[in-house]
Amino acid sequence: MAALNGAVENGQPDRKVPPLPRPLRGLEVKYTKIFINNEWHESTSGKKFPTYNPSTLEKICDIEEGDKTLETMDTGKPFLQAYFIDLEGCIKTLRYYAGWADKIQGRTIPVDDNFVCFTRHEPMGVCGAITPWNFPLLMLVWKMAPALCCGNTLVIKPAEQAPLTSLYIGSLVKEVGFPPGVVNIVPGYGPTAGAAISTHHSIDKIAFTGSTKVGKLIKEAASKSNLKRVTLELGGKNPCIVCADADLDLAVECAHQGVFFNQGQCCTAASRVFVEEQIYPEFVKRSVEYAKKRLVGDPFDARTEQGPQIDQNQFDKILELIESGKKEGAKLECGGLAIEDRGLFIKPTVFSEVTDNMRIAKEEIFGPVQPIMKFKSIEEVIRRANSTEYGLTAAVFTKNLDRALTLASALQSGTVWINCYNALYAQAPFGGFKMSGNGRELGEYALAEYTEVKTVTIKLSQKSP
């Protein structure tokens, strides 16, 4: 997801950092089983599934398959990003919702004289959380923290591509003294373990982060079972609008980080960059310079800015979309190829002369590919930015406050950033319009997704004087 919870703005930590931590290589993976009632269990079917290191394509270990600080090794993301962005975002989110635990309250409502009426906000019960592979730990915490502070219990199904940090959380849950059964972690595949959570009549709510295609299946399954509540944080094809009066250095850097951060594997990725025609050639030139300098390599190396893609399927999909951009007439400015002597690495890729009908302008690429388009007027760019089934995030770069607020109002998007990108905070709600999802995560708004409101009305024996 989405991503950073206040730990980053413009793709970099938003504070002075202490001396850089040193990653641990060759970690022993201790937790590979299913975590239920504070105990580790083998699957009843006896099935296991492998998880791989995308940097080397070597198998890390086998995980017990559930049926009806390991992040860098498991996902390939650069260690410093995992440490300063993902982990710090988790800590901030947990601290934020810990503060809400004793502040969730209802209201007293004035009604007729001889009645007293008030509301209670009560836990929903058992909540299912199905989390993605791009931010496995952070997305788990985005769901776990508000669910627990509202008094619910959890069944978590981590993405099969990257389950290790979620399983490690199980060991911490037991270590700090959570009662058995409050947090349960069931690794497995979507069509089996994920489907079981979506259809189970004893699960009262589902929170899912992932693709729009799978989100539709989850909502359909939930409606056919017990009409369980569903929140969905889904895909995006996010417009990044750069006006001619923008601070060009800032806009180029933010657009670059906005699309290439986390190997481009972000639902918030700036994957449609609209640049006003007066500055278009210079913006493209500087964007290519940034992309060519981006260091791709070993995610445990502190200098690395970009690691491998998560798995072979994602790797192949990205390369196929790059080929479609070439065939459909976009101008390949740089990149466009895999790095063949390593794992699942793709060179940072920039396309110019991209038009709205091209696949790279319409489909969620989820990879290190920057399509740059040209626009002439504010009215035109609003129409084109909104002409998508998605509506997750958007960004605007301009020094004109009136123009910024006009665009922020007109864009059909759950989040609009002005002169920044990926500025996400635990206190501020996050979610999408249209087919980018339902409901909100983070902030006070997320609490409504994990409680039921009960109205209590009491008739008094006599009217108030």
C-alpha cells in the first residue's frame, strides 16, 4: 500500500536520522507455522508452500499452509527503506491507536422529555485481515492496531509471497502477553485460506489490501455468507500533475520517488505524470537523469535505492507492459530491460510521449515505470486525470494556491498531495474513491470501520421538570 505513515516525504525520512543500522544477513527463520491461540500449529492437511528471496531466487524456507525484521529478505525491498519507513510507520501507528483505546465513546442524544438516549460503540467481534506483499508488516499494523484498540480479535492471512514478518509478529504477540486467540495468523493462498476467511460465518468483518480484482471477489464472498462488513484498499492509477509554475526541482524529485519507491510496487505510485506543455521537455530530461542515476542492486547494501520485484509473475507482467508501451508508440527514454545477471531486477524505465489510450497509461503497472504525458489546460488535465476507474491518490505541483485548491477539489481521489508525495500519517485517513476501495484506514476515521453503533433508549417514570 500504500505506504509510509509519516516516516517519509518525497521518498526520504522526514527527520534527521541516527547512525545507519546494519542489516543482519543469513537470518535463521524461526516462525513458519500457523499461529492460533498463542501456539504454533502445523496445517491439518500437511501442506506447505515455499517463500523465495527475489534478489537471488533462492528458497528461504517452507511455510505451513492454512486451508478452508525479515522484510528485506522476504520482499527484496532495500533494508534502509524497510527500517526507516515501514518499521517506523508501524511504530507510529501502534502508538497512535494505543492512545485511542480508552477514548472510543458514544454520544448522549436529546430526545423527548421523558426519554434518555445514548449510543455505545461496541467491538464488531472477529475481524479478518488479508494483507498484501508490497508492505506486509505495515499493512498488517494498519489493520491490527485499530481493530485491537476497538476491542476486536483478529485472524490475519498474510500474502503468500511475503509471510515471514507477519509470522514473527505472532511471536511478539505471545511474548508481550496478549491473551490466547486475540491475534491469529494463518498463512496460505488466497483461493483457500483467504476464501475461508471471506466466507466464514463466525468472522464479522474483513479488511483487505490488494488488487481491485481480488477485492471484488472478497466483497462478493462476504455478501454471500453473513453480509460481513468489508473495507477494501485497492489499486490505483494515480495522476501526478505538474503545472508550469511549479518548483521544477521539487516536482521532478517527488514524481521520481513517487513512482520508483518500493520498486514501483505501491498502490499510491505516481504512474500517470501529467506535465504542462511549456516545461515538458525539461521535465522529461531531468526525470531521465534521475532514473539513470538510481542504484539498483543488493537490498542489504545501504547505497541501494531499488531492489528486485517480488516474484516471477510480477516481473513478467511489468516487462510485458513495457513492451506494450514500445509497440503502442511511446518513446522509451531509458531503461525498459531486465538486469539479466541477477534476480528479478528491472532497470528504472521512463517513457515520454505517452497518450491516454496506451496500456501503460491505463493499467496499474506496479513496477519501476514512469509514463510522462503532456497537457495544455487545467480543465483538460482534470478531465483526463479523472478518466479512470481508480481514485486512490493524486498529486499537484504548483506555486499558485488557487490552482492547487481548485485541482484538489476537482480530482476524484481519496488523497491529494500538494507539492509533496507519499506524505502519509497515522492521524490522517487513507482510502479510495471509485474502484480503489471502500472505507478508510488510519486516523479516527478507521475506528468507525471496527465498531458497531448501538442506540440505547430509556423511558423515565416521569418527565423532567
